[in-house]
Amino acid sequence: MSNNDNPWEQPPSGEGEPSGYPQYGGQPNQGGYGQPPAQGGEYGQQGGYGQQGGYGQQGGYGQAPAQGSEYGQAPAQSGYGSAPQYSGAPAPTQGNLSSWGKRAGGYVIDILGPVIVINVVSAIVGAASSGLGTALRIILGLALLGFTIWNRWLQGGRTGQSIGRKQVGTKLIGVETGQPIGPLMAFVRDIAHLVDSVICYIGWLFPLWDSKRQTLADKIVKTVVIDVR
């Protein structure tokens, strides 16, 4: 039997029919498995995965964010990371704090002056009739209370200026807000002046040496008196 009649013998390299399967030890045929992908083929070709326009391409996942895009862009100035904006007037400085003399002048007009007038009038009337003098003192005392509620707590709390402060050119404001403190806190501040009085009235003199020119009542409710003229 000749060699050509052996069915198990492969033809020499380069002979025989071209096959889509690679020969043992030989080079893979074009179009077989393991060959370089043909241009325009399915996997690995341009337009497939990893190609331009696919995953990982420009504009796909993992790409650099486009300018003005949502993710990765610089936060707007009005966002959470922006510098906070504060409203209201700033807290006063040492230069415009009111002097002790002006503060005392405003308090005399608001409180001490009316109290002195009530006592003098009541004493004169009481000299003629003690009963009438006592009744007059009560009536004028109630009138002074009503005047104080309107003048120092309502008007003074809302605007920072009572009649006495307006006359001397001062204004009561909160240390932290720079704004009038409102009727309720104006009332609390006047009640807190009891602390200034119980220590032999020394609390009233604190503005003479205090760095913020505050009485003890001012420190309790966090207020200062400024000069507005």
C-alpha cells in the first residue's frame, strides 16, 4: 500500500483542502478560531465593547465628566458648600457703644423722672389729706406702670428706642443679632435690673469699666446700648 493510500496520514503542510480548523503545530487559517478579529467583526471591533461610543468610550461610564454635566461638576456658589450669607446688622463695635452718661440720661427720662414727679405731687397732696395723697399715689403709680409697658417694653422692644433713649440718641439691641430685642426680652431686661440693684447698685455702674459697657442685666439678656447720633 502506498503512502497516499494511508487514511491516517495528514497531507504535507500547504497541501490538501483549506480548513477552518488550525492544524497541529501549524499557523491558524484566516477566519478560524484565535485569528485576529476582522475589521467590522462583532467582538472587539470598532463599534463593539471598548470601542468608541461603547462602554469606557468618551461619553460612557468612567469618562471624564462633560463640562457643565451633573456629576463631578464644580458646585454652584449657592449650594451647600457655598459661603453662608448672614442677614441683619452686624454686632456693634467698641466705637459706637453708648457712654454711661447717655444711658443714665435715658433712664432718668423714662423711669426716675416720672417717679420723682409722682412722689412730689403725692407728698404735696398728702400734706393736706393723707387719704387723698395715698389714693393719688396709687393712681399715678398705675399710670406710670401703663406708661412703662408702652414706652419701654412695647415701643422700646420693637424699635430699640424708648422716649428717653430717643431723646439722648441711644438704642438697645441684641449683641448677637444687632437688632431690637422685642417686647418680651425688653421686659425681662428691666426685671433683670434687680440684680444690678441688690448688690448696692454696683451693677448700674458696670458700663463705666466694662469692655462692652454692659450692666449685669445686659449680660444676662445679651444686649448692648449703642449711640445712634
